[in-house]
Amino acid sequence: MVFIFGLAGIGYALFMPGYRQLKIGLGSANWPTVPGILRLAEISSSTDSDDDTIYTFNVVYEYGVEGKNYQNSRLGVRPVTANTTEDLAEYLQNYSVGQEIEVRYNPNDPKESILVPGTRAWSWILVILGGLVWLFTLAMLGTAFKGK
């Protein structure tokens, strides 16, 4: 029984991040836009558990909605990462500090914003895998209780 609940936890851990990303990604395509200013555009590096270097493209931008100013750092639904800085060079060319940008903001929560709307395949994969794990868990629970 512990195995079944552990499996349900794994399904949840897969499903929820994908669901949040899909919710923002699909919704952001219809969010209103306002002009903003890019305050930071840089590549940072970190080391993963295998001691491999991972590079991330980071932005910080400011925008205003109905007289209130906001700052955010979300480019898309997922961070933009790569194994080399060359793979991120296009982002540095497209985003430069001081540049005026189009910011999409959530009309129900203007502090939530995004520069690149839409989803990525990985979000769908997480939702599908998490859902399949949950279905498998439910089937196992049904089998476990049917025998009692």
C-alpha cells in the first residue's frame, strides 16, 4: 500500500508543474500587452548534480498596469537553459538592456507576466506522464481493494 501512495506522489510531482506551465502558457497567449523596459539580459551558469555546467538566460523587466509599476523575470513558461553559451547567443541578440519590449500580463493578477507566451512540449509531457501514473495508481488501488 505504501508503494501505491508513493506512486501517487510521483504522479502528482510530474503532473502539477506541467499543469501550472500549461495554464500560464495557454492563458498568456490571450493576456493583454503593455510596453516594458528590459533592465537585465544576461547568461548565468550553475553546476548540476553531475558537475556539468548549465547556462541560463536571465531577464529582468519593468512594466506598468493602470498606474502601478511591476518588475518580473519570466521570459517564458520554463527557464531557457543550454549546455553552451553559444546556444543562448540568439537570446542575447534579441534582448538588450534598455530595449522596449512587449509584456503580456495576467489581467487577474498583473504582477504575473511573461515575454514569450505559449507552451513547450515538455509541459505536455509532464501532464501526460503524471496523468498516466495516476491512472495506473487508481487501477492498482482498485485491484488492492477488490481483493479485500
